[in-house]
Amino acid sequence: MLTCCVRHVLFRRLSALKASQISVTVRLTVMQCSTSSRQDLDQARTLLRLCADRYYISPGDANVELFQRGVSCRYGPLGTALRRNLLERWWHSVTRTTVQVFGIETQRCGKDTEADGPTPLRVVESQKLQEILLEKELSQEILIQKIQMVLQRSPSVRTNFLHGALEQFVPSLELVNRKLPFGLAQTGLCFQTSDGSGCPVEVTQTSLVWFCSARTSSQWLDHWTRQRLKWWRKFALSPSDFSSSDVPEAELEEAASRGMRIIYSFPWGQETLETLWNRGDTELLQTHKGDRSKLQCQDGRKSVPHVISVTASVDRGMMAFLFNSMQQIKKGNSKQKLQQRKVLKLHPVLAPVKVALDIGRGATVELRQVCEGLLQEFMEAKISVWPGYLETLPKTMEQLNAKYDEMGVLFTVVVSENTLESGLLQVRNRDTTIKEMIHVSEIKKFLLRYISAADNI
């Protein structure tokens, strides 16, 4: 089963048909680029190249382009870990720090509903379409009928989490004794319509659907806008790059009375990371066929709740945090030559790798045994580790530090002959470049305390 754009598959055979004969909707998204300085664009190219070189995304021009567009691409080990950390922090922020938010799961494919719109995206068998197209002597009318039949029998794929949450509203009422407000949260992959490439693309989204009374819906929209902007800025190196703005009235979705956006300023212009809508009660009533009696909640008086939807793009959010954390620092070396140090100063909670383990001079076998013991200890404490001591190609510590800075590694721990004698480890801080000696028995506690303190800021 392949997800494909029907227009793309049928182009050769049906190019002579009028567009009205087959209902196909294609949405073209054009990135509005602001005038950027050459320095900003050079920094963008540097960051994209670094992400491909340092295991955040897989190499290749096509994959880098997907990443820059803010859609799901082939992530490397560090990119996968960063996305997981970002999703965990989002989940924690909406389900553990807010009363009455429940996690749900909906199907990626399913039957059409009225809320899906007239032309939902579908999963079709490309082979079945090809068989129809290869049939000879079919009239245009019969050909269209056969294709439409295949489309009608094919399941639609979700393009957002809203309608799944609306469907689960009634079963969730018993959990809250029919009292407002409460929310339903979900994360995962969705499909978005084509931006001109010919086929839909996958995106990783987060969704919070908040149910509240009509009289408080505007206040709740403002509340969630403040909370979400605060959340994005919490993990930012330069918080001012994140901002919020009202959605212009001309750009409001059909069911929405008001909208807000969380925006990031990229070198090429501003892009939306998260969108919040005050959707009223129209879609909820449509989903449940206008049955007000089963939708009514207790909030001083019985009424159908209004819906606030909060949807974020995790892929674009990752790109925003990577751009925000990128620093290029000029420094002089021992030979008085000016060099540029590239650092990904990702927030300690988001950083994919907390510690890199390496060995200095000394008895290699014994030093590796110490590293193996530390690796096991860190893993048991759920501290992510990069086992640099396993690399066979010799590198200087300066080269290793440059590599780990570009990977965004928080600390580099070096086990040396001195460790075997005194139990002391050399620990280098990514952000300060300060090196200090810490006893092997204290290193785990030191790291956990540092990460915990950063999360509580």
C-alpha cells in the first residue's frame, strides 16, 4: 500500500481531461522569504551542512531540502533523539502540569467522516490504478468511474488530530463527571497536502484539543498562547526569536472565530511553529450529528462546550531549536591563528547526547574498562552517552572537542592514567569550555544535578 497523489499517477493518461471531471485538491504552499543578509544565509547553510555531518539528519540534498521545509525527513541518531526529547517535554508540559488533560490515540487510516471534507487524502494501491490505466479501449467516462470507485473504497489518512479528539469527546465525559474544562492530547505522524512536489508529505505533530465553556473560550485561547510561547522560549538560547501574533481575519479557518500563532524568525523569514484556534462548537456538533443532549456539560449551566485546538509542527520546531542554538565563536589557537568554533548550544534537557566518554594517555585496556563501567552507570541513570573511546582513528582532544561541540554534547569526560591512580576524571563543559577534575564516584550525581537544575529554570 502506497500513499500517492492521484494527480501525479494519472497525469499521462488523463492530461486531456478537464479538471472538473476528477475532484483533486492540491494546496501549494509558498515560503515567503524575507530579505536576509548574506551572513544569515551563510549561517543557515552552515547549520544544514552541520546537521547532515553530525548525525542529526541523513546526508543528501533531497533530505536536507525536506528538513528545511519543516516536514519529516530521514533523521539520524541525534535527530531522532532530539525529536524524542522534544515530544517528551511537550507531553510533560500539557499532561503533567495541567489538570484534566488525557492522552488519546487515533488511527492513521480510517473511514471518511463529514469533517474530513470533500477531498480527503487517501491510501491507494498504485498497482490497481496502473492496471486500470493500462486497460485498452476504455472511454473517458468508464475510466473516471473506475478510478472514482477505487478512491471511494480506499481509506483516508489523517491530516490532523482534531477530528479524532472530537470523536472521543463523549467517551471522555465520564472521566471528568461532565465538568469543564478538560483536554485531549496526542502526538504522531499526519499527512499534509502537496506543496507542489507532486505528493503529500508526512509531518510530526502535537495536538491539544481543549474543551471549555463558551463564555471562557477567549480567555482560554489567550492562556494557552501565553503558555505555549513560554514553553518555546524556555528551551531557547535566544528567546526573542520566538514570538506570537494574531491570525489575520482573512486567514481564519472556516469554523474559527479567532486564531493565534507561535512564530520563529529563521534567516529566510518567519515561519509558524504552532497554531491555536478558537473553533466554537460547530465542528463538535457536526461530528456528533447535532445531538446536543449527549454533548452538554456542567459549567454553571448545561451547554455545549467550545473547542480550542493547539497544533504544533515538531519537525519545524526541531529546526527552530537547532538554528536558535547554533553559535559560531571566533577564537585564537596556540599558534595565534584565528579559528571559528561552531557550537550547538541546545538546552541541556533537549540535547541528544549529555556525555561523551573518551580516553587519554595510559594503559588502553584498563582505561576502556573504566569507560565501560561509566557507560553502564550512565545508561542505568538514563543519561545519554556517546562512546567516543571506541573510535579507532586517532584524534587530538582539540579535534574531539570541536566534534562534540558541533554535536551539541554537554560534557566531555576523559579517563586517563590519572584516573587509575586517583579516581579523578577530566570533565569539560560545552558552554563554558572550562575543564575541571571530578571524582569518578561523583560524576553521575554531578550530571543529574546539572540537568535537573536546567529543567527547573
